[in-house]
Amino acid sequence: MAKPDRAVESLATRIQALGEAADLASGRLPAEVVDEARRVTRKADRRLAIAGDNTVIALAGATGSGKSSLFNAISGTRLAEPGLKRPTTNTSMAAFWGSQMPQELLDWLDVPRRHLVQGDTPDLAGLVLMDLPDHDSTVASNKAEVDRVVQLADMLIWVVDPQKYADAALHNDYLEAMVGHAEVMLVVLNQADRLSPDQLRETMRDLRGLLDSEGLNKTPCVAASALTGMGVETLRKTITNTVRKKQATASRLSSDVSSAARGLVAEFGDAKVPTKVPDARARELNKSLAEAAGSGIVRDAVLKSMRRRGSLATGWPVTKWLRRFTPDPLRMLHLDHAVPRRKRRAAELEPVSVQRTSIPTGGGVQNARVDIALRQLAASSSEGLPDGFSTAVREATLAHRNDLPDELDRAVAVTDLAMDRGQGWWTVVQVLQWIVFFVAVIGGGWLLLDLVLNYLQLPQLPSVMIGRAPLPTVMLLGGALLGLLISLLSWIGVELDARAKSVRAERALTRSIVEAADQLVITPVNTELERFNRGRRLASRAIG
């Protein structure tokens, strides 16, 4: 029993794969193919849930084929009323061999006419043998009933007669359409007693050729006669073996799943499809978005702002105050805090915290480049996809086109430009500048005081010499020259810092823009590509 268990487990896995593939293909592949896959999934799930050890075999045939007589001959009963005695109904009849009627299964089959067969037939235990209405009946509901049960039965026995075994309705509407179920079908040439041996051989050869030409080479065909009993025992043995193996249900469901899965796989196609947006297209899009978002403007603003702030922090106190009259480029772009005056100096290096900027919106050229990049990304990502998935990729690419400017502006606004880091040396230079400045002021004040005392003819301050130069003169000139030298050296340092900071700021902005592009464009497109590839893998897995 281990093998059937593993077979059922494998079938359950394939059914699940088919259902998931249908869900992934929904709205993107033809509805009739997806609906068929879902119908098969629902049917298979339900049939496995109520399968038990029962086997459903249905006899179907055209008017006058002797189907009901053959039903009685096989079952050894008189349950089916042949010919004109048969009730005019569009419902099927079922006979069950066992001790208790499988009501749940028969309810699922929707068979109102049910018969329990008890006796010395243990080999048929668990068999549900169904007699269907004529598939070529002029009553539309009869054909509809046949079509319904044909989709549910585990095995189908098609009963034909010597006059209509090549009937186009049978072959076109049923046999050819069920080529994927060849292994769970059997064709019986009934009323073989009406033919001579030579005619029977010729008819069977012709029937075999018809089936083979339709791809049903795995479907057996046998000759029988319900009247004489010819071939009836062979049919009964075939049915008995089918019931004993308990594999008809799994075989039929497996064929259903494989057939539906092949339909999906055919629609998915076999073209090589990328698993994600090509890197080259993603880079081109990011570059276009960065230009449209004004990353170059922000980079230049960071460079100029760092120069201004560095000069304010490290410049010569006598002249650096002039810088305060020049606007801060970052503040003009709303990429800096508006803070109280008493905290402005400390806040000048704080990171950005606003949610909107004043960066000029991208012009026509930048917007055109963004549109071109989006179209090229959609085209390269959807190459080889079926129409439905290709449309979904294009829609995913352009879904947030109108939101891109605002989202990119927010991405720039919340990017930490790291303006408050890496300037510790500014404080050292600033302290040094003020010390030098005060030295120069003291020296200048000393000289000025001597000048005033001399003018008033008062005693002058003691004269202190450093070498041949008075100390006040050394303090004034030395402080001024040293302050200018420190300013020059710090300017070089500020310039190097400003350039490095602008490069780092541009990289940070690029990362923020890439994150926004990933969220609004790349991820939705990758989701569609993953949906396609996963759906195709699952459909292929469901074939078995």
C-alpha cells in the first residue's frame, strides 16, 4: 500500500501546484485556461477528500448502441432498462457494489437514481457503475448530463455499435477532446454478433486506426455483445482489475491535472524571461531619476554650503562675519533647519529634517529622459512574456509615474547629508583663531594706549622688546599674519572637506533615489516577473 500512498501524496502536491499556478496566472493568461485549471483543482480536491476505496466507472454511448443492455450484462443485474423501456430522463443511474451506499460520493456525482448491489462479487466491492443518457440525444439536457458526468468519472467506457462507431459527434466532442485521458478510457464495439468474423476484424481494424489517428493509442478497444455474452467476461475482468488496483481515481485526476497544467504551460510559453529588471535598465532609470530629482543641484549646494560654513567656523574673525550676509544654499533649498537665533550656530551643521524641498522641478528634457527610461525598462523586462503579463509589467512600470516627482522630492528631503559630521577640527581652528585674534587685539591696544599716553604727555608703559621689535608690535603684526596664515590653511582644508562632502552627499542622495525607484518601479516589475516565473514553474510541476 506504500506506493499508492506516495502516488496520492504526489498527486496532492501537483494539485496544489496547479491551483497556485492558476491564481498567479489569473488576469494575465486567457480566462478559459485559468478557469479550467481552477475547476480541475476544485474537482480534484473534492474527489480526493471523498475518494475512499471507491471507483466510479461510467458507460456512455449513442442512441441504439446497446449501452444499457451491456450495463446489465456486465453487472449481472436488470437495473438498466434498455430501448424504449428506459425512462425519459436527463439523469444518470448508478449501481454500487458494497454493504453501504457511499452517499457523499453519490451526492457529489449528483446521481438521484441509486441502487445497492449485494452478493457474491467481492472483486467489485467499491465499484460505482453508472449508466449515462445518450450523448447524441435530441434532448439538450441529456447531452449536458453526459458532459457533466464525463468530467467526474474515474474511468469511461464508450459503447459504440457497428453502424455509428465512427460518429463525428462522439469523436470530435469527446474522444479527441479527451486525448489526455487515453489511459482511463475504454472503447467497446457492442453488437459484434451482427457482424461476420471478417467484418468484425475489418471493423475493429478500422476502429483501432481511428483511435490511433486521434492520439488514443493507449485506449483499448474490445468487441462485445450484450446479447450473446461475447467479450462481456473480458470487460468484467477489466473492470475488476481496475477496482482491485484502487488507482483509477488517482489516474483520472492525474490526467485531469496534467491536461489543465499543459494548457497553462502552453500559454506561459517557453521563452526565456528575466527573473528581475535588467541591471543596465535599472541603472539608466536611476540616473534619469537622479537628474530629475536635482541631485546635481543638491551636490553643488552642499559644496557651496560647506565652503560658507567652513569659512564661518575657521575664518579670520575680522573678516569672516561678512560671510553671514551670503545665503546658505541648503537653507534656500529647504534642506536645513529653521532654528532660533541663539541656536543658529549649533544648528548650522544639523542634518535635514523637513519633508519637502525647494529644488526646482525637472524640466522637459529631464522628464522626457525619465519617460524614455521607464519605457525601455518595461520593454526589456517584458520581452518574451505573454500579452497579459507583458501588459501587467508595463502597467507596473508606469503605475506611479505621476507620483515619482513628489516621492523623489521626499526622498531627497529626508536624506541625511551628514552635514554635522567630520568637522571636529573646525572647533580647534576656531579656538586658535580667537586666541591669535585676541593676541593681535592686545598688541594693537597696547600700541594705541602708548600713543594716547604720549599724546597726553603722560608716562608711557614699560617697553618690552623681543629682539629689536617691541612686544606690542610683534603681538599685533604676528597675530594678524598668523591669523591670515591659519585662514589660508583652513581654507584649503575646508575646500577639501567640501568637495568630499558633496561627493558623499551625492552618493547618499543616489541611494535614497534608488530606494524610491525600487519601491515605486523596480519592485512592482520584479513582482510581476517573479509571478510569471513562479507560475510557469508550478504549472510545469503540476504536469508531473
